[in-house]
Amino acid sequence: MGANYTIIRPQSYYSLLLGSMINVNLTRKKILLDLVGLAMLALCVLTVLALFSYQSGDPSFNSRPMSGHGINNWAGPFGSYWSDLLIQSFGLASFAMIGVLGAMAICLFLAKAPHRPILLLVGGFLLMSGS
């Protein structure tokens, strides 16, 4: 008698990574939400690094670096320009952007896309500009 073998076909890239024992039914929408959430989380971490290491002597849109003065921002040249743009535009309220980006990233990772993401982003912008 021949042996009966069952072929388990993974349904997503998660089951490829986690093994065939986990039956995960994901859609393209969930994968897209994960990727957008990951991008927002990366931007949130970059913003934290840029804002907490902000120095006015770093190069920015409205200043040139002094001779012999390198970029001291932890996020590099992008962080120098990004933090200066936020500080010049919103002041200390730019630290609220960390919370807005973090909240959006957590919502997207939990597969609970905000019902009105534009409203959340506009509300976060108004929070920053009103402070």
C-alpha cells in the first residue's frame, strides 16, 4: 500500500516564514496595511531621533553649516533638515507628530485601519499647528 501524503500549501508569506503549522488567511489589503504601518513606524523612529538630537548649528533650509562643523543630528542630513522644518514650522508642538505617527502605525499593525485616516492626519496637523 502507498502512503498518503498531505501537501500543505501556504496561503501567505507569513505562513512561509512561520511554517506550515499556522494557517493564516491574509489578503493583499492586510499586507498593504502592514507595509504602510512599517513605513509610518520607521518615520516615527526617524522623527524621534531627529527631534531629540536637533541642533540649530546643523545645516538646514535656512542656514549653512559653519566651517568645520559637521552634522550632529542622529538621523544624519535628512534628520537635520527634517527636524529644522518641524521646529521652524510647529515649534515644540512638533513632538506631537511622534504621537500621531505612532498611533497610526499601531492601528495599521493591529489590522484596524482607521475609519477616517485623512481625518486623523488632518486632526494631528491641526493639533500641531494650533499649539
